[in-house]
Amino acid sequence: FTPLPADFKDNLNKVYEAIEEADFLAIDGEFSGISDGPSVSALTNGFDTPEERYQKLKKHSMDFLLFQFGLCTFKYDHAEEKYIMKSFNFYIFPKPFNRSSPDVKFVCQSSSIDFLANQGFDFNKVFRNGIPYLNQEEERQLREQYDEKRSQANGAGSLSYISPNATKCPVTIPEDQKKFIEKVVEQIEELLKNEENESLELEPCTGFQRKLIYQTLSWKYPKGIHVETLESDKKERYIVISKVDEEERKRREQQKQAKEQEELNDAVGFSRVVHAIANSGKLVIGHNMLLDVMHTIHQFYCPLPDDLSEFKEVTSCVFPR
């Protein structure tokens, strides 16, 4: 089974269930390359110490991309006296989630690409339909972005959030922005006086100006309006202000929270599968899998530690068995 972004979310529970009921798991990865310097034979010299092998792979292999992740789950059927196997194949690609998302750079090795092409590998499924992912630090930063947006929206856009940073007094507006904010306030005053119009769409503006608008409206209009930032077809961001009662504002904010949570889950993407494997505590097996484990930790959890002993500690957390 090969889930793509369109059906990844719909089938994620099937993957979770297969992991949960399994007696053990097997993983395997495909990469955009193996070595950016030494030959593969030199990189995997049989006389290397574990520390030497780890340092070689960390130095010469981590700029490549793990772009296909294979997962097999095995459950023993006592009645049939055989193992029931379920296989999943994930194409992975770090698509930028928004303007502030990491713009990941990676390298390719011609021999690896040639090998995969000869095996019938579908590169379109990677680059066009690959499932996105975030590591733990990127996920934390994205959550902080959402928290900051919610804090800005407190009062002017949301009574659902009580933020210690919410504006409790008049906002200090830079001199060069005063006319801009005064014009926005005039437009809102006209909107509130006009019984026919229910909403106002402001001209696209900068992120700093939007922040000033949110802060000003939070102080000046604590009730009666809903403020929301939208994006046009041209990727320009603008603010829409709507007249609402308390119940409608709460309903809209709940919808917004649900949408943001869904967007966050979409951005975390395939990392959710790796987290499920880690949280299951199930035995994970593989063939010659040091590189698979290193890439999995590097892409979906955190940068690799400097030495082997620390790497072992991290690995025991991600793959307890």
C-alpha cells in the first residue's frame, strides 16, 4: 500500500493500527545518494570501528535525502501458525509549508539515481506527490508561530485565547505608521455605522502592519468584530474585518483553531508515522540499517549527535528495541 498526500490522512489510522497490533516491524529507506566523497566501498570499509563508521556516514551521507520509506508490520497468527504481513510504502519530500518553512537543500548522486531509475522508481511520486515532514525543532517553531498569531488575535479576533501578552493599553505606533493605522480605524468606524455592510476587506499590507492592526483593534474594539488574515491568489496577505456577535465570533474562532490544527498535522506529515513507530516500543529490524536509522533520526527528529555514544542514546529513545 502506497499512500500519497491525497489519501495519507485518510489512511493514517490503518498505519497506526498495523503498528499497534504488530509483533515486530521492519523498515528500509531509499536515498538520493550514499556518499558525497569517498567511494561506497571506502565509506563502508569492513575494518572500520563503530565510531569510524558513524563519523564517515555522518560526514559524507547526511546531505542526501531519504525520499522513500518502507514499513512492514508482522503479526503472528497462532491459528494458522504463520505471520501476517502488511506493507506500506511512503514517498517523502520536504515541501515548504509556508513562507517561513525550512527550504531544504539536498544533493543527489548520479549512480544512486540511475540505480533507482533502473528499478522502476517513480520520481514524480517523490517530487510531485511526496508527503511532507518536520523534525521536532521545526514542529516546535511552527507551533510557536500559531501561538503568536493567536496572541495577536486576542481581543480583536478571539475571546477563546487569554494571552498574558494581550494588549491592555493603547498601542505605541511608530510615527511612519500612524496615518496608516488612522485610516484603518476610520474604515472600521464606517463599517460599524453602516448597517448594510457586514465586512471590510483591507488592502494587502506587511506583516508588521498587520501586527499593528491586530494590537490596535484588540485595544480599541474588544467586542463586536472578528479579525482574520487571508491570502489572495497572488500570495498577498490581507485582513478581513467582520461584524459579529459574541456567539458568532466564538464559532469562527473554533473553526479557525480546527483549521490551524489540521494544517499543523499536515505539515508534520510523515513524521507522525515515525513517532508512532517510536511510541509503540516494538522491535524494529532491517538489513544493513545503520544509514536508515541515521537518516530517520536526522530528518524526522533532530540533527545527529557528534559522537557514537550520544547517537546510541538518541537511537534508544527513537527505537527502544
